[in-house]
Amino acid sequence: MSEASAAARSAEPTGMSEAEWALRQDLADAFRLNVACEVQLKILAANQKVLIPPPEVCQRHYDACFGSDWRADGSMEWPGLRRILDAEDTSYAS
């Protein structure tokens, strides 16, 4: 776990219950893991040599995605994940 992720996990939730805060984090983590697994399977299914960009390019993309305002607490992902849940079944909210 990165330092940013560890710091976000240890931060106190504001304006929500501990259970809701944990659910947001865990759902965001599961979503990211699922996306990573899907990408890896697609790469393997291509049955071609994997081209990995140079470290500078990887760092630039990492910084663009996880800049100083990004938090590993699910707060940025939650609205989109909630829309996905609502599209599948709204009964979870009751």
C-alpha cells in the first residue's frame, strides 16, 4: 500500500458513518482491482510482446492520475460507483 493510500485509510471520516466510509474505500479498492485484472487479461489475450513505456512516461501518467489532490479514500470514485450500483439495483440503499 502506498503512503498516500495508507494515510487516507487512517484519516478520520468527516460527515459520514464509519461503516459508510469503510464501504466507500473498499468498493473503490475492489473496483480498481477489477479494472487492473481486466486490463491484464486483455494484455495476455493479445498474445503479443508487451511493450512497457519508459519509466519517465509511466511517472508522468501516474502523476497526472494521482496528483496532489487525489485521495485514496474512494471519495472521487464514489459518485461514479454509486451510479453503477443504481443502474444495477437500487435496493442496496434501503
